[in-house]
Amino acid sequence: MRWLMNVLTSSIGAKALMAATGLILVLFLVGHMVGNLQLFGGPDMLNGYAEFLHSKPLVLWVVRLGMIAAVLLHILSSIRLTLLNNRARPTAYKLKRPISSTFASRNMFLTGLVVAAFVTYHLLHFTFRATHPAFATLKDAHGRFDVYSMVVQSFSDPLIAGAYIVALVLLGLHLWHAIGSTFQSLGLMSPKLQPIVSAMSLALAGLLVLGNVAMPIAVLLGLVARTQGVTLP
Ligand code: HEM
């Protein structure tokens, strides 16, 4: 606990912690998206993949606990950095007109809050199935939990699909700025590197948004076959 306090009290420590935990979360996002894109391979592929993940409870829980720690430390270091920045400039600028900024850079806290709200809903939706308890009864032809039907049925509702699309685009904006500013705040940026880092962060964030929104959009357009369904309230 003491090392954490030491890290968090120094600005560079908080920045490094934020970068390291952010990297872990981005790696999770890439892996999660690649896994989920198996939706396009059909029910057998996606359900087999989900069953495989759940067949190793020890690994699953080690990863889950690591992710929970990363999320908490990421949020803590972001709060700490905001406080340190405010302390460095106790009175706000009279005229707050940024010279070089984007919507993404000015709204990091807001987009971060949307991502947190999205993840909370997403866990209640697909992991705990608390928003739709009837999903728990879905089984495929092999007796496995039918993740495929759960996802397709959810995204057939334009309200749910629309909310996912909006949240995923905001997550993309958050990531786009976060990746670039990580290089900047760790002192790894140079005028030569700047265009490369900008292009790289846009490409990675863009890829994550496109890969993720492809799923609700494809379901809404009827491009993904529907299998069984449950009666939703
Ligand atoms: C359209 C995009 C997405 C789809 C279709 C999707 C699908 C799923 C599904 C089906 C599960 C439950 C897996 C299972 O229990 O077998 C899940 C869990 C999860 N998702 Fe997503 N997801 C998407 C995007 C995201 C995003 C953008 C994030 C993070 C910002 C995220 C974070 C998580 C987390 C943390 C879990 C819990 C993993 C666990 O059980 O340990 N997902 N997702």
C-alpha cells in the first residue's frame, strides 16, 4: 500500500501508473474484440470460444482480478493527476480558449465517465445477465451457454444497439487522445515522433471502434443470422 501512495503522490509516478494500466486495458480491448468478432463465424464458433474461456476458472479469475486492479488504479491515477494539475494552477484561466485541442482532448473526463457507465451496464447485461435474466436459459444444440443468441437478440433491439454504438464511439475518442497524451506526459514525444504517434493512436482507436461497432450494426442490418431467442420483458 505504501508503494502505491509513493507512486500516486508523485506526478511522474501517477502518469506512469496511468500509462501502464491504460496499456493493460487496451490489450484487453484488442483481445476481447478479436474474440467477439467470432460472432461472424456463427454460433458454434462464438459459443465454443466462450466455453473455452470459462473452462479455465483459475486463469479466468487471475485475469479478472488483474483487470479489476488495472481499472481501479487507472481511475485513481486519473483523479490524482487532475488534483495535481489543479493544485499547480489554483486559479482557472480567465479566458479558457484552447489553442490546440480537439473534442477528445477537452473531454477526457467526460468520455472516461461514459466508458465507466458503459462497462457497468455491459457487465450487468452480458456477464451477470441482470438486465435480462431470461438470457440465462439460453442453450445451444451442444448444451453450451448460447452467447451468440444473447448477443444477436440484444443487438436486434435498436435502443441497446444504438447505446452500444454511441458508447463505443466515445470510448474510441477517449483512447485516441489517451494514447497520444501518454507519450507526451512520459516525455517520450519529439517533433519527429509526433506525426507517427498521432497516426498510430488514430489508427488503433479507429480499428477498435470499427471492429466493435461492426457487431451491433451488422445485427441491426440483418446481416447476422438469428437463431433461438427468449421472450424479453
Ligand atoms: C460490441 C462490442 C462488445 C461485445 C459484443 C461484447 C461482448 C461480451 C460478452 C458476450 C461478454 C460475456 C462473456 C461471457 O461471460 O462468456 C463480455 C464480457 C465483458 N466485456 Fe464485452 N463486449 C463488447 C465490448 C466491450 C468493451 C468495449 C469493453 C470495455 C470497455 C468490454 C468489457 C467487457 C468485460 C470487462 C467483460 C467481463 C469479462 C469477464 O467475464 O471476465 N466489452 N463482453
